[in-house]
Amino acid sequence: MSESEAPEIIFDVVGRLGWILLNRPHALNALTRDMCVALDRRLLAWERDSEIACIVIGGQGKRAFCAGGDIRRLYEDGLKGGDYPDLFYRDEYRLNARIHRLAKPYISFLDGIVMGGGVGISVHGSHRVATENTIFAMPETGIGLFPDVGGSFFLSRCPGALGMYLGLTGARIGAADAIYCGVAQSFVPGAQLARLSESLEKASPGIDPHEAVTAAIHDLAENPGAPELANYRAIVDRCFDRDSVEAILAALEAEPGEFAARTRAMLMTKSPTSLKLTYRQLRAGRGLSFEDCMRMEWRMVHRVIRGHDFYEGTRAALIDKDNNPTWLPPTLAEVTEADIDAYFGPLPGVELTFDWNAGEEDG
């Protein structure tokens, strides 16, 4: 079977374990709408199947768990005014919510790149296992978007101001820092994931599945080493717990040392609109339920994909690869509070809904 003929996502059942394999290694296992719909339907079926005790998701290949959504497809169809971006984000966000509410253990093997949409199909599950290959990031402010797929919820609940730091900067972190930030829970060497899978396949009826999964992971877990972000935690908390993006930049400018200077320079390359959107969403997310966070993000993305910066940021980063986007507006001062308010308003007739009680195979 050629690469183009291979299924994008593979499902299997071994013992009492439901296996999910993202199968687009040539695209770093980036998500398509079809993958989101297929995964959502399979999770619904497995949740109802008493023979399935737990679910594992991993990525094909050695480079990535999942590098995010298929941004190129979103870019190309959105520029033409097509409906694919709306359909993709609707189905992706509903999938994120299903994972969050899933009663059965859902174990993510974060072996490789975990970004954007890949975070959305992993971090909301019950167990997240990092390896020495884990590279986690929410890089959306660099392409004119915002940290979606539930970023409002999980980033706003990271310790201290770490979530605001990760969301605004898009910084890449490894396993130790992912655990330190609460994104991952355990470190298991990549070479031991097959052994962990075998343990999970042998789950015995009558044993609490969550306890069994936790014990199996614990048996193979190792110390990931010291988190690098711990060295800068005081600076992050001091500078990113401020009343505005402008105040964060001012605090970083006043802070001595290379880390603060590097972080400020990184922020200055991002979309000004995205920075202010992200700041607002993470502050709002602190007081919202998960599903309300997803409803908020749907309102935001519905407007973002009808704007300028997402297409310009994607062009600069992924299409022309000149890394020289022209943001509109080009400065933070030109992005008004009224501009940001408009992204959060109701969407009459097209709000995101969750039909969990209808028994439907959503999508």
C-alpha cells in the first residue's frame, strides 16, 4: 500500500486496550477533519463497549505524536472562502470536549512533536506520558491564531504564570518542563512504550482501569531530569502576571538577564492581535468550565479565519517560509479593546454545541 493509500488514522483492539495510531508521518501526523470525525465516533463506540478498559493514542513514525492541524489545508481553503476551516474547527473542538469528558482511561504517548491540535487530542485525557523525544509547544501566536483546542482551560490552570508564558511566546519545551507545567504527568523512555502497551493490553476485568493504568505507568516511569523552566520560574511569574500584554513587555524590558531579553524579543515577532486575544482568553479561561472554554474559542476562531493575520502568518511560516509576516494592525497600540471584544461576542445561529445527551455520533 502506498503512503497516499494508507488510512490517516488506524484503530485496533488488543485485549482490553483500544489502540489509536495517527498515520500521517509525512505530515508529522497533522490532523485532518476526517481524522477528527473518525476519532470522535470511535471514542463514542469504545466508551459504550464494556470490553474496552482503556484507550491509547500514539503517532506513527519517530518525529511526531501530532504537530497540530493540517494548517496548509486550512490556509488554502480559507483563502478561497470555503467552509473547510469552519467544519474542521467545529469537529476538532467537539472531539477535544469528548476526550475531556471520557470516563475511561485515555493514555497519550507524547513521543515526538506535540503542538497545537496534537495537544488538544492528548492533554485533556486522563494520562499523558512524555518521553525523551517530547517537544511540546502552543505556537499559534506566531501564525496569527491563538492557543486553542482547550488552551483557555489547561494553560490557565498551569502553575503560576507558566501558562501565560507558554501561550504568548509559543516556547518549545521538553519532557521535564512539560511535567513541571502540568501538561504531561509521567516520563517513560521511548524504548519502553511497547512494554507499557503490553501491560495495558492485559488489564484484568474487575480491576479499576484508572488504577491499573496508573500502576502500569508507575512501574516504568523514570526521572526526566531537572526542568529548565524552574530556573526562570520567578521571572516568569513576576513578568507574566500583569494587567496587559504591554505591561508584560515592560516588565521583561526592566528585568535583567538574557532570558527576559530573549523572551521579550520572541514576543515582539508575534501577531499583536494574537497576543491580545491570547491574553484575554487565558484570563477568561480561569473562571470557565471546559465546555465554556471551547464555546469561547469557537467564537474566536470563527472570526480569526475571516481576518488577515492567520493567513499572513501561515504564509510567512509555512507557505513562502520567509518568516517576515506583515501583521494588521502592526503594533499592539493599534489593537484596541473594542477590536478584541468583537472576537468574543455571540454567534447567533452558529454557536458550538455538544449533543452528549442525544446519543448521536456527533459529526
